Amino acid sequence: MALDNKDFEKLYNQYSILVYNLALNYLQNIEDAEEITQDVFIQINNSISKFQEKSSLKTWIYRITINKCLDFIKHKNSQKRFFIFGKKSQNEFEIENVSNFEHPGILLENKEKSKLLFEIINELGENQKTAFLLSKIDGLSNPEISEIMKLSISSVESLVFRAKATLKEKISNKFEEYRKKLK
Amino acid sequence: MKNENWTLDIIESTNGMEKVLPNKILFDKIQNRIKLETLVSNKWIFLAAATFALLISINITLLKSSTTKSNTQSETVISTISTTNQLY
């Protein structure tokens, strides 16, 4: 059974910022994040009766959001592969625009730097990206991340550590490009 | 050393990041989609029920007509046999 309007609005007010920001960090596109937020709340409304309270509601919502984002990225990537053989469409331009994303929540002086950071975060594997975003951007603890990702705490620690190491290496490689730009 | 500092600067660039509020229209959009989904699902249920009822009524009509036909045919054959009563 779906939620009634009042309960649904209450739930939306409580979790919409969480869902929207996580989707925004994942997809780095405002329209896509809005679409995912819609999909997530529709799924919550449709399957709240199936929620077994084995985990907290917040964890469950995190999982739904992450899964929706990953599906969305897979779908976009498959479109991208398809467009290699076809004409350029509006969607393709959207895909290309992802790396030019400027996060609206980031301080003005950090905009350029964070643009590069998000560009490199996108090169991480699914699990490393999820663990890093939840840990660094959402500020969740390792036990919380392990519950969301259904992994052991040590696996999460390792994922975050490897993600940071990969990011450092990739950012460091970009340093020469940055220096040339300054000259 | 410069490289290391720069790398750290990039990684720390999300510090002090603020949460972004979703567009106010988003909630209305979600509610509209939920309403639409409910409408669509009701429409499909009605359509399935109507199709089922139509199939049953067609079956009944066909069964009725075929029974009447076979009765008339057998009556005709019987009446032909009994009136002529001749093989050649």
C-alpha cells in the first residue's frame, strides 16, 4: 500500500535534500539529479509496504538512491557507446557536458578545483566512487557506509583508502597540465 | 612539494560544501507522476477486465450458435431418412 499524501510529504521534506544531493554528487547534472529524485520518491511510495525494517529507513533510501544513480549511469554509458556509430544527438551533448559541471553547493573559490576533482571521481570504479562520496562528501562513518553498501567495515575502509590513493595519483598526473596552463 | 600541496588542495576542495535545496516544483512533479501512475494502472485493470468479459461473451455466443446449428442439422438428416426410407 502507498503512503497517504500527508505522510508522503513528511517523508519528502525529511529526505529530499539527502536524495537530491547524493544524486547530484553522483551524476553531476542538475536535471539528472532531479529526475533521479523523482524516481526515488516514486519507488519509495510504491514499495514502502515491502520495507521490512531490517535496516533504518535512511539506509534504505540511500540504497535506493545509489542503485538508481548506478542504473542511470549504465544507461547513459550504453547510449554513449551507441552514439559512436550514429549521429550526434542532444543526449550526447549532455553526456559530454558532465565534466563541465560546477557544483552549486561549492564555495566560489573552490569551483575550479572541485570541477577537476569530480571529473576524476567519475573515473573511479563503482564501489570506490560510492564509498568515497559517502565518506568524503556526505560525511558518513565507515559503519554507516558498510550498512548501506552491505559490505564489512574493513572492506569499506579499504575502498575509501584505495579511492583516495587513486585520486591522489590521478590529480598529481594533472599537475603538469595545470602548470602549463598557468604559463 | 608544490605538486603535493596542489593535489591536497584539489581533494579538500569540497570542504565547506553546502547542501543544495531541490527545486520547489519537484514535489508537485512527483505527486503528478504518482497520480498518473495510479490512473494508468486503473485504466489497465479496467481494460483487462473488459477484454476478459468480451472474450467470455464471444465464447458463450459462439457455443450457443454452434449448439443450435448442430441440432438443426441433425433434425434435417433424421427427417430426410424417415420420409424417403429408400436406399436407391
